[in-house]
Amino acid sequence: MKHVIVRYRLKADRVAEHERLLALVFEELATHKPEGLAYRVWRLADGVSYVHQASLSGPGNPLTALGAFRAFTAEIGDRCVEPPASADATVAGSYP
């Protein structure tokens, strides 16, 4: 299984727009239910920093096939103070 972590910080005046676009991604995920994908997004306590975590058990990334995800990522750099930084990750511990 492959794990990818992405972290970034938004411009404060773009949070509402960002949340709306993110909600559309999760609506499309709920409709299409792509296999081999676990996807979580955390908004940190500062209200403008986000961490995304995707776990992929198959080939490719099913997120990239979603129109809502493409719309979400299309201009994300314009919404950010710190642009998205992506890294592959290895689980060092997990409970349960």
C-alpha cells in the first residue's frame, strides 16, 4: 500500500472557497466510491493549514480521475500562502 501526505497553508480569505471545493471532492467520492483509496483531510487548529492523507492499494491514484478533485487542485496555488508539499510516507505505527 502506498501512502501520500500533502501539507499546505491557505490565504485566510480563501478558506471558505477551499472548503466548498473540498466538500465537492468528498461528495463525488461518496457517489463513485473508488476502490483502493482511503482519503482523509485535516484542517489544523490555525484554521488555514491542511494535511491530506491518501492510502492507495491499487495502481494509480483514483482521485485524479474525479472532476471535483481536478477542479479542487486546478488553482490551489492561488489559494495558498505555502504551496502544497507532497511526500510519500511509510506507516511507522497505527492504532487500531
